[in-house]
Amino acid sequence: MITRDIKRTLKKIAPLRELGWWLEVNVISQIEKQHDIYLINKEAKDRERGKKPSKNDAALIALKNSKKGESCIIVGNGPSLRISDLEAIYKSGMDSFGLNKINQLYDKTSWRPTYMVVHDHRFLISGESTMDIEKYIGEIQDEKTRIVFLRRQIGKCFPPELNKKILYFRMPLKNAHQIDPTPIKGDISLQLEDLGLVTSAAIEIAMYMGYTSIYLYGQDFKYDRYIDIDGNYVDSKESEAYAEGIQNKAEKYKKDYHDLRKAFRGFRECKIYAESHGVSIFNATRGGNLEVFPREAFENVFK
């Protein structure tokens, strides 16, 4: 908690913010990554020796193929998101995944995600963040939400007694400049791969749980300036990155252009794994720039 406050204070000073970001990307994150890899390898060896997994990991193990043959929808926070569509998901009863800031729309809809996934701690603790972390953790553990999946490092940002329905996963975050994905290993009780976006993390979790039809919604990938999958620098006319009602504050840790190469390559990795395991992934977003997966009209999802 003290570390978080120090980070916020330092990042309010421009030169220190730049230095802090460089250190976080090139030094601190890499130290944390190696520590994560060490813990993952240690856990795998302990299991081979017959050591009983922790309560958290045992709960993750129990989820494997628990939803075999079912369908789910992963709700993104893009500008195409409609409250009426969230109501349609709610009425359908289909299992759904919510991501990151989707709780900011809870006052507008009866819908709540069946599962919540958060893997990037920076929007919580960056120097530009004004978010009340304790309040956020309480809101995403809504009574209608069964499980909240959080990256382990996020657990350091709030008191442990706030954990009511959280399961932690290991994810060694890559350096921000590493754009090539790591193949999915398929066991989230040991680790998830850093494929660039929380959406990919949700896909990994959904496939592990056995869902055989996965629909993506609200995945627009519309930015005013971005680097596309081929490395081209694109200047578009888009101005909104999030749905109306979701905080659209500039992400100061991203320089000028949103680099989408890692994200799209991560999606390709999801598609490769899905096709080899009998899973179908469809993009039911209204418009947008995600063309890795075949399209399906949102209205047809619940038929």
C-alpha cells in the first residue's frame, strides 16, 4: 500500500514519471517476471512430487472443463457497447465475462458479468489514476458475479480481507516492447500467458473452463493513433476508446500510438489454440477493427 502511494506521488512529477515508467518497463517488470517464472516452475515441481496445491489453485483446478459444451460471451468496453445489448445478455442467461472498468456501467444496467477478469494493475495504481482501489474491489465482487479472476500482483494493492470471491492467477508480464506471444499452455492453475490484453486472458480462462463457443462483444480497437498488426502507423479520426459511461482518461504510460501488434498476435494465438481444441470464437462486436475471428451478428448470438 505504501509502495502504491509513493508511485503515485512520484508520477505526478513529469521527469520522475518518465524515469519511473522506464524503470518499470525495463527493470522492475523484468525482475517481477523472473520471480513469477520461478514461482510457476516451483509450483509445477511441487505438484509432480505430490504436494497438495493451495486453496486458491485447487479452486482453479476444479474449474477445468466445468463448462464443457456451453457458450459464453466476453464483454469488452469499446465505444460500440450498448446498454440495451447488456440487457439482452442479462435476459438470455448466457454466461458472460466482464473486463477491467465495466463496473462503471453497473448503475445503468441489470446485467452483471458471471465472471470478472482483471490483469493489468496499471490503471489502478498509475500516477494518473484517481481510482479508489478498495471501492473498486468491492464493486467488481458484485453479488451476481460468481468469480473474480485477478492477477496475483493486484492482490498487493488492497487489504486481503476484501477478498470475497477472488481467484488469483499467475501471469509473468512481458516487457512492453515484446510483441511476440507465447503459446498457450492451457493450465490457468499454473499460469496464464501475457497475450497483450485482458480480453485474451478471458479467452484463455473460458477455454480452460470448457466453453466451446465463445463470443466477443464490444471489442472495437478504435484509437485515434495506433500501430496496426503489420507495424503501420495509423492516424484515424476516432476519438473514443471506451463506451459512453466508462472513464476515458488518457493512458499516460502509452506513448503517442497504441501499439496493437502484440494484441492482435495474441488473438491469433488464441485462435490457433481454439481450433486445435474444438473451440469456436466469434466476434459479435458491432463494427470495429478486430478481424482475426469470424463475425457473427450480435442478434444471432442467443439463437
